[in-house]
Amino acid sequence: MFIIPFIPWLIAVLTLIAVLSIVLISWRNGISPMPTSRLVRRVVIQEVNRIPGYGDVIEAGSGWGTLGLDVVRYCPGKRLTGIENSLLPLWVSQGIAYLSVRFREAKGQQQSMKGRLRFIRGNIYNSSYEHADCVICYLFPGAMNRLSDKFTRELPPGARVISVCFALPGKVPLRTITCTDALRTKVYVYVF
């Protein structure tokens, strides 16, 4: 009984720590983790599905994991690694991925996501893209500027970069899709 009065305080402290963590990492990154709208996720999925056969997809800055989860769910044969440096969104995405795999297994669904989806803590500027068939980004102009040369150096020939909202400076996209969402979000597709 002595512990019960402290539970609301504990919840409040943990919530404050979580919020401060997101704010500090967002300030350092220059952007906060933003979920991708359903319409934009559909466009990204269509573009990933244009890549023939199996493929390794990296999501640079995976945030809450909603985009990565849908890519693996609706892109047969694709494996996705989401890279995120903010702990709370990373933990949420890892939890959602774990539960999604278990739920699909429990329902006996034919196409398993097991072994095809993982979210890791990392720095998108230090991570390697040498084996990626596709990189998905929903970042900001400064990040795209920093990654542009890295993609040119590291991505194998024919690899794609699919960027939501922000273009790669100095690169001409293969295609630019304007989504039908309220913001008329642009998705840029590049081939290296």
C-alpha cells in the first residue's frame, strides 16, 4: 500500500523524461520524429515495389517505425533496417515490430515479417549504405545535404533513394510524385 501513492509520481517523472529525451534529440537532430501519412506511405510502398526481386531497404531516420512496418508488410521479399538515434521512438518502433511479427504468426498469415524488419539505434551519417538496394528518407534539407555525397560514394549502382518532402541537392530525381494528401507532399525518387 505504501507504493501506490508514488505510482502517479513515477508515471509523471517517466513521462517528463521521455518528453525531454525527444525534445533534446530533436533539437540536436534539427527535426523531430514525424509519422508519415497513410497516403504518403502508399506512394513509398509503390516505389519500393518497383525494385525487382529481393532487396535490402534502409530507412534513414526511422522515427516511430510506421513507414518501415508498412514497407515490410506490403513489399514481398524486401528486408528493412530502420536507423534511429532517439531512444523513445526507437523503443516504440521495436515494440510495434515485435508485436506485429507475433500477431501475424498467431493468425497464421502466409507472409511472415520475421527476420525482415529490424530497428536499430544508430547515426544516419555514420551508417553504411554500401549494401542497400534502397534508402528511404523523411528528413530535412540539412540532413539531405549531408547525405547526398555519402549516397554517391556508398550506394551500389542502381540503388534508389526515396525521399519524402525534401530533395537531394545537386541530384536530378528519376521521378517526383505529388501525393494527394492535404499538404500535397512530394516524394522524390533517385537512382544512383
